[in-house]
Amino acid sequence: MPVTSPDLFGREEELSLLDEAWENPETGILVFIALGGVGKTSLVNAWLHNHMAKENFRDAEMVYAWSFYSQGAAEGRQASADRFLADALKCFGDPNPDEGFPTEKGRRLADLIKKQKSLIVLDGLEPVQHPPGPQEGKVKDEGLRTLLRNLAVQNPGLCVITTRLKVDDLKTYIRSSVKEQVLEHLSEEAGMKLLVHLGVSGPKKELLTAVKEFDGHALALTLLGTYLKNVYRGDIRKRDKIERLAYEDDYHGKHARRVMESYEKWLKESKKGQRQLAILRIMGLFDRPADKDAIKAVLAEPVIEGLTEDLQGISDADWGYALRDLRELRLILQEDACEKNSLDCHPLIREHFSEKLKREQNEAWKKAHSRLYGSELAQLFCGLIILTT
């Protein structure tokens, strides 16, 4: 699971729903649906760590979580569930996790899961779903589709799914074994509590108005709070300095992008900020957690004008300071103890800086991707050498 902040506000009903679904033998799958940045992953992480883990996972015999963002979340990419199926089959004890057609793998995995009371979390399912259109929400991969349908028919445990889209393949089972919950934006009270927690101060009326202006969008309010704290000493009245964007929609996180535009202007004002901005632009090259070796390939000489010049010759200490500051600003996720060789940030943040770099520094975007492609080919070639020697 991606690392998220332990802070959670205004999700008491959803936490209770998760508790009830786990205890209810008739509920096999619980699906949370919401636009990006509303807080789906944060909700499930908080439940796992603050509710389930503290009670030894309440008789769960197996707990397994997988984030589909780990293999790429960009729209239009041909994401596959192959890695997930192979990994899950291995974890559940299948002796030959790579064998068989996808449908067979999905059926085998479902049978293994159903042998015990298992808690399965599938986070960010939308990369393996069809995007909005004629087939919206349908699972692309036959193996994963087979798994979900089998778990909908019978599951002694619980499968929790988070996604931006309804799971069309499960619609037959809604109101029986499958529960579907749309995750709403934060309430006015919860939004105000979040801002205050982040260090924002001012009249209650102003705090309330800010929450309304940003539609209670969790990520947008988080970025707003850290921006105001760092740039304007937390003064809520300075929110009128935030950029106005007329062309974005809710699906693409218009409110979060407003704050990111303001962050970008602020970071450009100092050498330290320019380094941080360069790191964010590099994060935009990836649609998944960025491997440190891949980042090194982008930073290698010669300089990529418009992208890496501010990072040339940066010391390990300064690199660490830059990452620390970006994490304090909530622009990069906290380090994952299990994935210390990678950097990650919220998908909406990656998408924003990717689009900006491609639109404003297209040549740099092309050169960087060319290096990444060459780096991947080199790793593949080395792997083939090892296998043949």
C-alpha cells in the first residue's frame, strides 16, 4: 500500500462500515468509489493500522494488500494484472504461480483465498479497468475478473477495493454479497479540523469558507494547509493568493492542481525551491513509484535542459534535505520502509507535473523518457546475460 498520512478526519461512518463488512459473513467484497485525492487509500490504511492491526487483525488468517498504482496508473496505458496474480498466488501457497491461462490463475487464486478467512485489499483498481466510455469500469484482465466474480459468489473473508470507477463486473452482486460505497468529500467540520491540524489559523468563518471553496477535497485541503503554513504562516485569509484554474475538472483534481500551481510559483523563487521543483518534474516522468536507479539515469550527464540543470552536482546531503522538505509539504510521500529504493507521490501530483513538463518543456520530456527507455533495456539485457551464464 502507498504510504499515507496517519491523520484521518471525518471518516467515522466509513470506518464503521469496514468493521461491519469484516464481521458480516454475507459481505464478500466492499468497494469504495471516489475521484482521485478524496482519501480512499488513506481511509483503508487508517483502518488497517489503527483498527485491524491493533487487534491482531481480528482472526484473519491471511492479510494481503496490493496497489495497482505500483505498476503504473496513467490513463491509456495497457496495465496488466499479471504481476498481481503471480505474486498473490505465490503468497497463498500456489506451487506454480506462473503457470496457466489468466482465467485459470484467477480461479486458482480464488480457491486458495477461500480456504481461510482472508483480508484482501486491492487499492487503486482503475488502471486495470476500462476508462469512461462504452465499457467504463469493466476489468480488462480476465484473470482478475475471474477472481473478483468468484469472491463475489463466496468469500469467508473480505476483499476491499478502492477505485475511481464503479466495478462493472460486480454489478450483479450489488446489495447481496458486494457492498458499494461512494466516498464523499470531507464534511465542513472535518475539513476545518484538517486545516487547523496542518497549522492554518484564522476566523472560523474563513476556515469554513475555504473548505467550501475547495469542495472538501482532502488532497486539495492538505496541500492548501501546508502551502499556507509555509508561505503565509498559516493565515487562512491568504488563500486568495492561490492560482485560479478554469479549465480543469473534478476528475483530474482541479482544486489540488490550483495549489500545485501556486507551489510551483513559490518554489521558483529560490535555488532550494528550484531543486525541489526539478524533483517533482522528474516524478512526473513516472506513472508509478520512481526507482532510484531510474532517477539516476535521468540525472546523468549531459544535462537535460529544462529539467535536470538545477540538480547537477547535488550532494547526497542536499538531495536528502530536498526530499525532506517535499515530504513536509506533502508533495512527496513519506519513505516506505519496504521500498527504500523508490520515491512516490500522489497520482494527481504525478499527473500534474507530467502534463506540465510535456506541455512546457516537450524536448526535455522526450529526452528524459528516451533515457528511461534505454535504462530499462540495459537492465533487461543484463538480466538476460545472467540467465544465460
